[in-house]
Amino acid sequence: MSRNTSIQVTLKNISKHFGSVRVIDNLDIEFKAGTLTTLLGPSGCGKTTLLRLVSGLEPPTGGEIWFGEQDVSQFSATQRDVGMVFQSYALFPHMNVEKNVGYGLTVLKETKEKIRDAVSRVLETVNLEGFQKRYPDELSGGQQQRVAVARALVLEPKVLLFDEPLSNIDSKLRRSMRDDIRGLQQKTGITSIYVTHDQAEALSVSDEVVVMNDGAIEQQGTPRDLYQRPNSAFVANFIGDSNVVDAILVAEEEGSAIVLGETRIDLEKRKVENRPGKIKLSLRPEMFQLRETGDEKKHVMGTIAHSAYVGAVVEYFISTPVGELFTTAPVSEEQYAPGRKVFLHFHPDELIILPETRG
Amino acid sequence: MQVSFGERSFRVGIFTWAVIGVISYWILPWFALEYGLFDATMDEYWDTLGWKSHPVSMLTPVFLLLFIPIGWANWSREIQGRLLVSLALVATLLLAVDFIIPGRSMGLGTGVILIVLAALFSYGIARLGFLQGDIFISGAVTVVIFIILVFVFYPVLQIFYKVAVTKEGDFAPFQFFNIITSFGIGRVVLNTLLLAISVGVATTLLGLLFALYSVRATSPLRHLMRVFYILPIITPPFVVGMSLILLFGRAGILNDVLMYFFGSGGLFIPEGVEGIFERSGYIYGFRGIFLAQVLSLTPVSYMVIVGMLTAINPAMEEASLTMRGSRWITLKKVTLPLLAPGLANAFLLGVISSAADFGNPLVLGGEYDVLSTEIYFSIAGAQLDFAKAAALGILLLVLSLTIFLIQKKYLGKKSFVTVTGVQTAGNVTPLPARLQRYLSVFVCCWLLLIGILYVSIFLGGFVKQWGADYTLTFMHHKELWTNGFSSGGWPSFMNSLIFSFIAAPLTAILGILIAYILTRKRFVGHGVIDFGTVLIFAVPGTVTGIAYIMAFNTAPIELTGTAIILVITMIIRAMPVGIRGGMSALSQISPSLEEASLLQRAGSFKTLRSVLLPLLRSTIISSTAYSFIRSMTTVSAVIFLASAGTNVATTYILSRVESGDNGVAVAYGSVLILTMLAFTLLVQAVTGRSRIEKQM
């Protein structure tokens, strides 16, 4: 049922105020046709509000919402043609699976046979054939979640919305469920918006991620983009782990260099857009290798403050002249006791230089 | 051009309503009939038709038909909405003026046309984007606001109006102060306050003890506390007072016993010596009312405190125990402070209920006047002093409203939440052993007293003359039930049943609708409904009674003497039950269920019908049942409004008490209690935990 009629969702200058609280203020955002875009951010950042604005459940205070070439700002949720998977699933407890999934079709006054066929077809796509007569309280959490997805899909909406759909599912199952959602979205090609506060879920499931903070967009881009080129300390910290440190950028004839405490790192051919002077760096924990030996001029020297064995890796907190740095090392390597002096080796290309204006 | 489904239903809706209006203009009475609709002759009916006698007879139908082209025209939503809204408002205004100026009363047809206008108004505001253009909810909001304006605000304003004008209709701004500073009123207010506060303190203390006992004691006796839930529900408020008279009255059992031993010629008194005891009416006055109110109101405070007590997380008390606090210390330093809001709530509830109580002071008051009875006596009988009744009503209203607002502000919405006995996880800390022993004795005494009270009510109906002649007899019951359906107790009993039967489902539905609008919707006018609800909760029954008499005795809305006004009174009086039930049920239904339905293209009407109503089914049943019981047992407001033809059970009983026929009154009361008990048990059997309740 792939559709070539996917539409782009555009929010223009959208605002939502609750009394004097400006949850969302003059936001512009595009969700590309046929893609799955995640709204990612800490709780209270306005991501769920944004989703509800798109659904029509919440009227905007100002601004416009466009589905493709149509302005739907004045449409109520009932008229907007969106499907939504709620955090709590919101399955009707007094209806069995078939009635739940077929609810929208009965509203449209379809014939009984048509409803039955449509329901069994959509249940098949979520691997729940044969569950028609079960009631929600007779299903596991994962099954309930899939019923909710089936119900959102059955009317073939223009836009699919997911409001933290996996937050009530235990972590093992979550991994396979998010793959299912991803697969389903790609198969149907319905433009989808997905809200979560779990960055791993966001990275794995989306075509694009929008990182939100305090009602504003911090950065929008592909998962890889966000991880490798975060444009603010907030994004660097929110997507994966990161050590954000101060450094100084110096420009010389043969190329730029970064002064990080005692250490000086030549950037060689790498292009830098920042102006020379104070900058902020994001150092990913996994870019470091811990060595007993090193050159103070090229590697960051530090002392192990404390370490923790967490199974697959050992986590180290290392006191250095630029502040405490967090890193991990494979268990197979030598373990360093607190107080040991170590050198942090890394490749200059892996340094992330955060843009000036932010963070 | 293709007309969409929504557009078509909009047009059809407007067309239908306009046509209903025109038809009712043609066939239903425009003016009120002198003797009611069913007793009118054909000629009288003919005369009240608007198009016959109305000076501008064609204006109304033309005006109504005007709505149709507006609804069908292809104008913008904005223009259509504005036109509909302003036309409907203008029409309502014209109607009101047309009746108020000549002082004539509206007939049924006018009522229907008002409803039609309300519907057209709702279509208009929905067009303007009110409540996201939802016609059904717009209509519901309009109707609820209309009801609140007419049956809550208007009567209350009438009290203020009546106190500001003299009997002759002159403006008298200081009349209120003259009345409340006149002789005797200060004493009445003091009496009311003294009684209310003592009853508040007593019921709170007793409620706390009983609550601790029922939740924390290990003795099997605590299961008997269940009667606390049932008895006050099914007992008309003044029946406790009546039974106190049987026990402690002048001819009561206690007097008899004391006379037998200590009176002149008594067992312990030597021949020829004066008795040291004389029969006396010690129960009449403060003591009696106090005792009756404490007996009937303690269960209420008990339920509030039990709800609070079971909501306390047992872990907190366990924490205290692990820190070497004894059970006593734990109770004193942890449990009681945590209960404080519940205790305050119970106290305020006790105060309000005592001040609003009418039946017990009427039966037991004697010389002790309180506001509620004083209001009644100002307009009962020959006095007919409306200004005084209104002034006293204002005092009572202000008192009750103040306490209610304090409660609402400082104690949150707790009073809205129905108290359920849900036990949280963990082990509750039992009572200190000694406390439990004392309490057991006390609870036994209390239950015994209640037992004697109820037994005496039932026996009282079967003895010839309580206090004088204890011969068993059926004469009272015979007088009530075997003299045909048109005399004795039957007419009032049937009236009670029929009125309550009509009022109860309407109360439940309206209550749930108001709860739904209040909790789930935000809109302009929300405050009106919110304040209206506060008034519905806070206005004492006596005040409702005089307000209705003043508001609906004259044009333009003349309803006194009809059954309609009694049904409406019952609905408004039982509304708190409906609203509370609706609120607590809705708080258990996640709003996302409705949102899920809306996103499946269902409108709000379909959502209400297919999603909410099935989930609210058991609430609707229990709300209906309790509204029914409340309507059956209500006294304070209906006593002002019941007339010879519309007497109900409670007013009939009171009239027999007043004429001294205690035997008949008690016999009737016991039948009423049994009816209510049977009904309650039946409802509880039917609404046993259903599948849906378990899922929520």
C-alpha cells in the first residue's frame, strides 16, 4: 500500500501559549514528505505540544499548519486526516481489537464486510492476525501497542503521529518494536512525526531528528549529522555522551590549530568556520584511547579520578587541565586504578568544534 | 457545487429547528394556562395561542423562518455565525420584553421556542469557531448556561431583589439592614452559628474515631460500620429527629422509665411522697437538634475521613515505626497531621450541613430558632413576610457560600472527589491496643443507640399512641394505605415516586454533562458554569425554596403549584450528586481515549455515545439511583413549593407531625425507609463490579 501521494507537513510561524506560558513561540518547521521525523528533547520542551498542534487536538495560538498544499489550521482533529498512536495507546477498553481498529471505519459508515476485511488486512501488517476478538486487557503491552498502530493506520491517514509510543514497553522489546515501526512507515510511506525523549530510539528510527529545547528548535538533521556535527553544546550532550570543553583556536599560515590546556592540536587541512579565539569543543567519550605514555604537547594528560566497571566497558572519569573528562575503554585493555597518570590519545579529525553563536 | 456532509447536516439542523419553532408557535400555548395544560378547556387553550391574540402575530414565524436562508446561503462562516447569533439573541430579548412588560406568563410554546432559539444560537457560535466548531458541545454548553441562568442565578437574584423593595414595590435600600438588626434576628444567627460549630466539632471528632476504628482496628466489629454508608443515604433528614422524640420526648421511653422509677408513685418513691422526677420536654431545643444532627451527620464526616485515611501511604507510618516511634507516637505525630485537611474538610462540611438542615430544627426546635426554620416561618402561615425571608435567606446563603469557598480554596477539589475505600499497598498500622478497647465499647453504644432509634421508628408505626397506649395496632398503616389511592399516604407517595423517577435520570445526565464540560473543555463562559456549580453546591435547600417561590410565582415564568417546579427543584437539589459522580468517573477515563476517537473522524456526539457513555454506564446508573433517593428524601426546598395537589412523601409526613399525628408520620417514615433500603440494595446488586469498571 505504498503511496506516492505523501505530503509534506509545514508549520509556519506557529505559536502555542497556555495563559502566560509560551510553550512554543514562532516556530517554523518542515516535515518532508514520506519521511519519519523525530521530535527529540527533554520533558517540557514542547515536543508533545507540537505534535498535538499537528493533530488538531490543540488549536494553535498563532501561525499556520499546512498539509501539502492545504492550509489545515482551521480544521479540527476530526477533519484533519491524521492517525495517532498515543503514549497510553488509548485503546477503548470496552471494545475488542476488531472494534477498536474498525472504529474509524464505522464512523465513516462503511459496510460490515468492508470493515472486517480492512481490519484483518491492517492487523496482518502489524502481525496480529487472529486477535480480533480479544479485549485490550487480554493483550500484552507490546500487542496493545500494535493494535494502537493498526488503528492509526486503518484510515490511511495523510500523516501519522507517534507520541512516545514505546515508553511503556520494557527495553528488550522496545528494540524490535521500533524496527517494526520503522519498517511499517517505510512500507506505507506516510509522512510521520515521532515524539520521544530517548535519543537512541530517535537515532535508530528516524530519517530526520529535530532536537528541541525550551520550545525552540536546537537543530534539525539526519541522525548522523546530529551526532557528528552538533551545532550546540545542548545537542552534543543530548545526542550521545559528550565532554564539552573550552579551547582556543589559533590561525597560522600553515593551517589552524587548537590549544586545549597544555596541548596543541594541529588541524592541518581541516576547514574551520569559527573565528580565532575562544571556542567550545565537544569530545565524544569513544574518541579517546587511554595510554600510559604520550606527549604532553600532543595528547591530553590527566589522572584517573574514578572508574566504574559496567560490563562491556569500563567508564573512567579523568581529571585534566581542561576539566574532568568522561571516557570508556574496552574491558580487554589494561585497567587503570584511580590516581594513575594517563594520556588521552585521539585523532584531530574527531574533534567537534561547536559553532560560535550557540552553546 | 457539491455540499459536504458536515455542511448538509448544518443546513438540515437549522431547517429542522426553525420548523419546530414555527409549528410549536402554531399549535402550543403562547401564554400560560390558568389551571395548567391538562385541566384547560378547548376554549381556554384556543385563547392562549399566540397567533390568535398576539398583536404582531406574524412576526414570530417570519422571524424563525428567517434563519433558514441564512443557514443555507453560501456566505462565509463568519457572516453566517454572526447573523445566527445576533438574530437568536434579538429574538430572545424581544420575547422576554414581550412577556415582562405586560406581566404575562410564558406558555409551553414559548418554552419550546426558547429552546429552538438556544439551538440556533449554538449553531451560530459553532460557526464562529466556538469550541472548535463543535455543534453538539456548543449546544450542550448553551443549554447548561441557560439552565444555570434561569434556575440558579435568576432565583438567587430574586432574593436580593425582594429584600431591596418593600411590599408595595418601592425601592428600599436599607430594608436588609433594618431586618437583620431588628429584634430577635441576632439571636437566631447566634443560635445557628453556635449549633453549626458545635455540630461541626462533634461530628468531626466522632467521624475521626469511627474512621480510625473502621480502617485501623482489628476487631470484627468494624465491619458493622458499613451501616454508616447506607443509613444516612436512605433516611429522610428529619426522621432521626422524629425517632428522638419517640425516645426522649415528653411521652418518650426515657421519660416513661424515669417516671416509673422516680416519678410520683414510682417504684423507688415511697407512698405519698412527691416524685423527684417530672416529665419534661428537655429534648426540644438545642440539645435535641444537636443530638439529631450529630446522629445524622457523623456518617458524612466519617466517610470524608475514611477516604483520607485510606489514601495515606502506609509506608509513612511504617517509616515512623522503624524509627522507634510507638503506635501512639505514630498516630499522634504522623497519622493525625496527615489527616488534617480531611478533618478540616469534615468540620466545614458539618458546619454547612448543620446550618442548612431544616427538618430536624423544625421537628425538635421548640423555642430554639435557627435561620432555616425562621425563613420557613416568615412565609408559612399568615405572616407572608417575603422581605424578612429574603434577608434571612441572604444571611444563610452568605454563611454557607463563605464556608464552601473556604473549603474549595484551601482544601482543593477534595470535596468533589467521591470517597472510595480503595486500600493502598503495604500494611496499615493498627491502633494502639488500649485505644481500640475503649473505642470498641463506644462504637457498641453508638450502634446500639442507632439500632434503638430505628427500631422505635418501626415500632412507632404499630402502636396506638406512643407513650400512652402501647397496644399493637395496624391503624396508622391502615389509615395510610388502605383508603384507596386518592387519600391517605398514596397520593404523596406516588407523587414522590413519579417526580423522583423523572428527575433522577435528568439529574444524572445533566450532572455528567456539566462535569464533562467543566473538566474537559475550555471556553468563554466556562466561569459562568463554574460559578453556577458552586452555587448549586452551596445554596441551602431552604434558600432554594424561598428563591424559587419568589422567582417562579409571577410572570414571566410562573411555575409554582405545578409538578414541573418540584421536578426542577429535585434536579437542582440532587445535582451535586450527579456532578460529583460525573467528575470522579471522568477523572478515571483518560482524555486520550476521546482524542483517539476524534482522530478516527468521530464527532463529539459519536465520541460521547460510543466511547464515554459505555465507560460511564455504571456511573450513570448509580448517579441516577442516588439522585432518585435524594429526590425521594428531600425536604427543605420542596416544602416551600409543594401544594395540595403536588404533596410529596416528605412534606406529607411533616404536615402530619405538625398536626400531632406522630403515629401516622412514623408509620409513613418507616415505609419510606424500607422502600429506599430495598431500592439501594437492588441497585447495588445490579451495579456489581462490571467488566468495564475492572478495566478502569
